[in-house]
Amino acid sequence: MSKVKSKVRIQVADPAGNITIFVHDRFDRSDYASVANQLLDMKEFHGEQVCYILDLLGEGGKPPKMEMCGLEFCGNASRSFALIASKAQNLKGENDILIDVSGSDEDLNVSVNTDTNYTKILMPRALRVFSEEIFGYPAQIADYGGIMHVVVRNIEASEETFVKYKEYINGKYDPPAMGVMFWDEETKSLTPVVYVKDVDTTYFEGSCGSGSTATGTCFGILDGDGEHHYSLPQPAGTIDVTCKVEGGIAKEVYIEGPVGLTDIIEVEVELDR
């Protein structure tokens, strides 16, 4: 097997600091991890995750489609992709667009303003939300199928602590991806840490869309019926969450905020052939 160099068109999105590299060229899934690792190693982009665009214009009347490298779900990447697709379709101003993304069984609706790059996405509802005591501390767990998030309060967001939670969650529930959302009551801030099994990567993320959704969902259920708004400051930016709770169930959860976006850039990667 030899190394073959290949040109790749990428676009870098910045949704609240959760830097996402979008790949405009098609690759077989067997190449996803290798290409992603090379892109993440390009320090000039400060990438935290990689997303592969499968259909940008929505051919055949279907929604534009993308896949995360580990086939997980990511809210920040989803709303960024909606902006990229809207601009590719030359939509002007405020519009709603449906997108098809990995880790979600349903197409997702995103409100996009192509003038301001502001996006608001109706996030998938958790399959289940439950409480569990882990290592003697209360935790809330939101399971989305493609990713499971553990929301904890006033616990140090260290790598050592995260590994303990990762081993516990993977050993008991074995999700495709998992995260721990460390909420600090004193500073009113969130530190998101996410592990994706297929590519065996752990990131202390600048911000996390699905993790913010899980946090807002868990907070909303605890706060009771009604419409709740949470501003969640994270290491690289703030994500605003709206959670509508009825009968103790989070019926609708939205995340929103502006997305920074570069032009399309060409880089070079090596493939095993």
C-alpha cells in the first residue's frame, strides 16, 4: 500500500468556538478518520471536528445532507451546515431550511439569516432523560441515540474525571459517542468534553451544540413546565438554548447564535491506496 496525495476543498465554520472543518469533496467512509486526523493536525485551522458534505444543494428534492466523521450528531455542525447550504443555494436574508444530518433520524429545520450568519435550529428530542448517581454525585443523562450526554454540577472538568465518566458510560450503555457537560454553578459556565468512539477522539470543546441541548433539556425538566431560556457560556463562546417543557417532557429545544465562516480553501492530504 502506498500514499497518494489528494487535493481537498474545505470550509471552516466557527459556531461559538466549536471549530468545524467541512469537507466539500466526497470520500469513502473508510477514509473519514484518516482525512479528518490530517485536517485536525493542520493547526492553522484550530479544528475540533470534521464533517463530510454528501449533498449540498439537495438534489432530487431531498434536503442537503452531511455526515460527521464518526457518524455522530452535532448541533453546532448542523446549524453551520444549514448556513453553508443556504449560501450555496443563494438564499438571501431570513429563510428556513431542512437538512439531513448524521445521528438524527429526522430531517432538521434550521432558521438561517445569510446576511448576518445567525442560525437557530430545532434540535432532536432526547430519546430518554433520566437521573443517576455516578461516583456518589447526582447526574442527569440525556440519550440521543447517536450521542449520550451526562450533565453534572460543580465537578472539576479534568481529563482524569472525564475518563472515569467515559469508562462508566461506555461500560454500562455503550453509546456511539458520549459527552460530559461540566456545569459550574458559581461561574455559571459550561465545560463540554466529548468522546467519539469510531475515531477514538476526546475533545475539550470550545462549545458543544448537542451538549448545550442536553444541558438545556435537563435544566428545563428540573425547572418544570413552561418555556425556559438559558445562556450557556463555554470556553470559546456562548450558546443560547430555549427549552419548552410540557408535562415534564422537553417538547422543543432550540439552540442559536452566529456562525463564522471562511471561503472554500484547498489543502492536500495523503490517502492509503
